[in-house]
Amino acid sequence: MENKAMALAAAGFCMGVGALGPGIGIGYLVGKSVEGIARQPEASGDIRTTMFIGVGVTEAVALYALVVSILLIFVAK
């Protein structure tokens, strides 16, 4: 295969795998947060704040994969 074709395939694979982990992680995080709020409604503010911080950190992994994919697409010769 040509270098550009390999770079495009690698970009697709990078984005696919890079979005899989955060997708599972965010689903698990939000599910457990809702479960925690259901058990202790008075702590909903703290749980929600911690959840949003966790979602931001988890989503950063997908953004890094996006940056690597964009670099692979536009820098490969």
C-alpha cells in the first residue's frame, strides 16, 4: 500500500479505537452517577460536579485521538 493510504487507514483505526474507550467510560460514569444520586439525593450537587470533571477527563482521550487522526490525514505524504 501507498504511504497516504496507510496513513488514512491508521487515522480511521485511531479514531475508532480512540472513541471506543471514552464511550464506554462515559456511559459507565454517568450510569454510576445516576445510581449514586438515586441513593443519596442530598449529595446530588457533589456527585454531579465530580461526574462532569470525570466526563471532561475521559473525553480528553477522544480529543487526543482526533488530533492524532487529523495529523495522520494531513501530514502524511
